[in-house]
Amino acid sequence: MPDPHNNPAPVAMDICEISETWHEKDGDLVFKHSKVVLQSAEDDFFYATVSQRLPKPDEIDINALSPVRIPTEDIWPLADSAFTRAPDPLPSTCYLKRVNLLGYEVGRKNPDLKQLILSEIQACEILREHPHPNIVRYLGCVVKDGRVTRLVFDKHPTTLRQLLEDETSFDRARCLQGIEAGVRHMHDLGLVHNDLNPTNIMMNGDNPIIIDFDSCRPEGEKMGVKIGTEGWTLNGEEYAWQSNDLYSLAKIREALMGDEKER
């Protein structure tokens, strides 16, 4: 097991993720610890766990943390020659996605983060070959030292969730039609998204763009480590069925059109 004391902090690190863990005690939620994920200028990643609640990211003293390096081979999968490579240099308007590292901890059984990335690449390669105006365009993967470190997509200005929360005026019927069209396209290709919700739908004007395919699986395949979003997906479903997406679509339809008579 790696020794945290043998992982000195690099000269320059940035905080890229923060979370708090709580547990139930005597019927109440009690704070347990905070966790920080840091990134070095060399694109190495570290995590640190602290026993107190943390201030805002720009107020955290990084030098006071005891970072543990996350082994590259634990998080980035080997790149297959068949994978589409992202353009170099990258477009200024692209979005770079990497796996969430808050759940990683040295010395314990971790989620298979590499398989999560590979499953998303599998779906994205199919969608790249069969594009649709309501599905985000996949530009390829970034490869460093033979391993996939990022997935690259077109970038869009805002999410459906933000529009709903801000009560922004937009063509809700057109938005719903676009989401349904994108989902039908995926189903026709034999893919099930499994995590449709307003956060995973970007908006370009009134046009919805479905994103986030790390829960996506071929129809009938067993789900991976990432299974939907609470409140938007079926509870307890272990396989990728079209009914998973149809349930989520009904919830999105309710969010978009449920109060139609009041508007």
C-alpha cells in the first residue's frame, strides 16, 4: 500500500473536487470528513482527507494537506488504436470530461473507473458514427503515455436544469420533442442512456443536446458502477432496458410540461 508520507505535494497543485461525507448517528446526520481531489501541473492526481469541514476552495491551504497520489494505472485505461483521437490542438470551444475521482481511495476496493471510461467511449464511438442533432458531438479522446485521460465533446452554454431553476422562457414543447428524438435515435442504435435528467441535457437556444454517456449500455446489458440519478431513474434496475429511459422521459416531460396550464 502506498505511504501517504512518500507522496509529497508537487510545487503547484489545484483543487478540482471537494466533497463532505456524513453518516447517521442516533437518527441524525453527523459530519464524518471532507475529501479534496487535487491536480498537479503534470496532470497527476492526488486526494486528501481531513477531519474538519473545509472553507471555499480558494480559502483552503493546500500546503496543510497530506495528499496521496492516485496511481495513473488505477484510473486511466489503456488506449486502443481504434479509439478516435481528439484533434491536436484542441478546439477552444470544446469540453474536456474526466472521471470523477472523489470515490477513489488507496488501499480499498474502488469502483472500476477505467471500465467506466471504456464503456462511455464505446457508446460515444457508435454515436459519432451515427450523429444526431440532439446528441452531443464526440470529438475523440485525449491520450497521454498510452492511456485515455479525457473525453472531448462540443461545449454548449447551459443545462436544462439551469433554465428550469432560473425560470427562463424557452420553447418547452420543442425542447421535449428534441429530447424524445435523441432518445429514439439511441434506442434505434441499440443503446440505453440510463441517466436522463435535466443536468444531462445541455441547451443551445431551444434545442436540447443529450450528454453524459458513462451510464449508457447496449440494451439488455448489465449496468455498471454508475446507475442513474436519484429521483429521475428507476430504483433498483440492474439492466439497461429502454423502459429505464422511458421512465426518465416521463419525469422530464412532467418537469417541462406539468404546469403547462398555469403558464
